[in-house]
Amino acid sequence: MAKELVTDALWEMVEPLLPPPKPRRYRYPGRKPIENRKALTGILFVLKSGIPWEMLPQEMGCGSGMTCWRRLRDWQQAGVWEKLHATLLARLRAADKIDWSRAVVDSASVRAVGGGGKNRPQSSGQAQAGQQAPSHHRRQWNPSRGDSDRSEPERHHGVATFG
């Protein structure tokens, strides 16, 4: 038998973080929505296996791939994954299970509040970000060559052509 993707322990952590379901219309209520646990199973299956959403097997009982994708989108907008991440980190911290010797922090994930040392010279803001060569040093685009060789610098080797 296949290993269960959403264990009871995982579900106990995730369920309280999920937003309440939308109320159904009284008139023409449509199909009953799939249970959140089944949707989470479908989401985890797609993300773990790498299959396209539309290839989610109906035999799993998780609904369609589009249903699972919409639920993933809705939960992302509701901040479920951020809350789950914080919950898991808090549990790991409390159990002293985080190995900080392997942690990496960079400016893409954590803002540099201090901004570096205080003894550095202040910039005037000119030509610091995105420095470019003067326009007469830049290669001009030639439509006859197309876009493919715009990244390569133009080279003149003094090759003579006889014809």
C-alpha cells in the first residue's frame, strides 16, 4: 500500500490554519466542494511527483488538478503556507531540532537593517546602480543579424575579403 501523504499529525497542524469554506448558494448550489484534506493530498502529490496539474489521477479521490490548483492558490492568498512555515519553525525551535550551523542568510531573504558600516563614504547616487558604458562604447543593434548575437561584443579583426 502507498504511503499516506497527509498524515493525521500533519493534518492536525494544517487544518486550523485553513480559511473557512465559502458559504454555498441556496439556489443552484452546484457540486459539493472537495474536502480540504483530499485537496491537500492532491496538492502534495502533484508537488512531490512533478506531474502537471491536469494529470492528477482521478482514482486518488482528490478531485481534479484544477480544483487542487485553485485551492493551493486560495490558501496562498490566505497566507496558509506562511503560517504553516512559522508553526513548523516554532515547533522545531521548541524541540531544539534546528541545526543553526547549516543556516544561510542572504539579502534576498533577510533585509539588511543596519546597512553596513558607518565609516563608508556616502554616494551621490550617480552611476552606482546599473553602471553602463558610455553610449559610444556600446554595440549598436543590427537588424540583419537578429537578436541572437546582441550579447556578444562586436569584433573587428581586420579580415580582408576577396571576391
